[in-house]
Amino acid sequence: MYECKYKGKRVILVDTPGFDDTSRPDSEILHELALWLNKAFHRHVLLTGAIYMQSISESRLSGSVRRIWTMVRELCGEERTGFLLVTSKWNYIKFEVGEAREKELWNFRDYRPWQRKIGSQRGQFPTLRYGGRREEAEVILDYIIRNAKPEALAIQTEMASNRVPLMATRAGRRIADSFQMYKTRHARDIESLEEEEELARNEQNLARLAEIQHEIDSYRHKFDQTEMQLARLQTTSEDLIKEFDLRRSKDWEALLQKLRRTEVRFAEMHRPETADNDISISMDQLDLDKLDEEIDEINQSKCEPM
């Protein structure tokens, strides 16, 4: 989170994790987003805008990009007025190539609902460009402030107002359907391998038997992981708020422990018997600046109303 004053307004920018991360499953990403959004909604915090950053240097709208875009649509809802597509990395390609790809984005069917909502006309792209310059960032903020209003995202309405679990939201169903497909596939693979295992055992083919058992273990692990991710999607708004508060409490406890250790070290530095000696504890070891940063980071996670 980053807070600033812009033209007399208090602006809070929230950087969120992205879908299709190679190191984290989409269910975990959705869980993290839902965690913050539910707590924010509980504290009467509504988002004024949502910005989707799309690299214009990508040669085509891949299946991955399309899946992400669909997830964003389900997360925000088609009634969202403050949604904005921002293209980046224009300095990596020729301008005319970028314009052609921008038109491809314009014609992408999953983007059309927002075209209608913000009153776009053919030839007037509801996209803005960002190349890292302050002026471009100001244009983006101006656009959202001028065209949008604070309102709940679809997933906030579904979970907090309608009290449906994460799995039953539009975004949750998208991910759950994928995991159910993987779960069915893994179960089928395990069943097939178990038949091969029985055959290898009857033939006393020990080498093949060991290979099959290793494969079965691998698929069972994948099956268990898939079930675990599906169970993660069963969470409710109340569960998420409790989890948020618990995490925050643990963060504060860890920070207090650091502060106590710092106080002890600071006292050590000022003990009379060590005053005239070369003491091993320096101001650098106290990490006071780092502690200040951690305090600020935890304070920013309060989800205070804008």
C-alpha cells in the first residue's frame, strides 16, 4: 500500500498479487485478494478504481492473458465503473506495433462490458498508457477520480453482503472448476496406474513396479494438493476477517518482541561498566530505521476508510 495526497485528495494505492503466478496457485492469490477486500468492506472502505496493467510488448493475447482478464472481470463485476486498462512497456516496441496491439485489446470480447460502462466510442480507446513517467501516472489518477465513484467489487458484494463462501463467488467458481477438473484427471491417472501396478506385480517386474509406485505417489500428492486448494476456497467472509485480524495480531506481537530486544541492546550500550570499553553492539545493529518501516507497514494494513 502507498498513501499520498493528490490535488487535495487522500489517495491510497494498493498493489495486489497477480494471477497465473508460477510460484503460487490462483486459489491462493484469490484467497489473499478476498482477505484484504473483505476486511476493507467490513471497515466501510470502498475502492474508487481498479487498474489492470497489461504489457503492450506481448506479441499476442495469449490464453494466459485471457484467463487472467476473465478472472479480473469476475472479481470486479461487469457493473464496475472505475475499471481501467493501462498498457505498459511501450519503450520495448515500435509505436505503430503498440497501437495495433492496443486495438487487439479493444476488440477483446471480455473487455467490452467496461467499454459500455465508461461510455467509450469506437476509435476512443478506454485504455491509458504508462511508461514510468509521473505525468502519465497523474493522467491515470485524474481519469479514475473524474469518471469513477467508490463502490463495492462483485466479490465484496457476494461474500460480505450475500454471505456466500469464496468458492461460490463468480471468481471462486472459475478457479474451483479448474481444480475439480485437475482432481478428476489425477484420480483417473491414479486408477490407471494402479491397474498397471497390479499387472507389474503379477509379472514380478520389480523395476517397472518401482517406477509405477513412484508415479502413483506423485499423482496422489497432486491430488492431495488439489483437494487442499479446493478446501481453501470454502472460506467465508467471517473466516477471512478473523484470519486478517489474527495475522495482524501476530505481526504486532513479532514487532513488539523486536522492540523489546532493541530496548535490551540499547540498555547494554549505556551500562556504566561498558561505557569505557569497545562495545560489540552498534547503532547499526539496532535496526531502528527497519523497525520504523515495519511499524509503518503494519499501520498501512489497517484498511482505514478513505
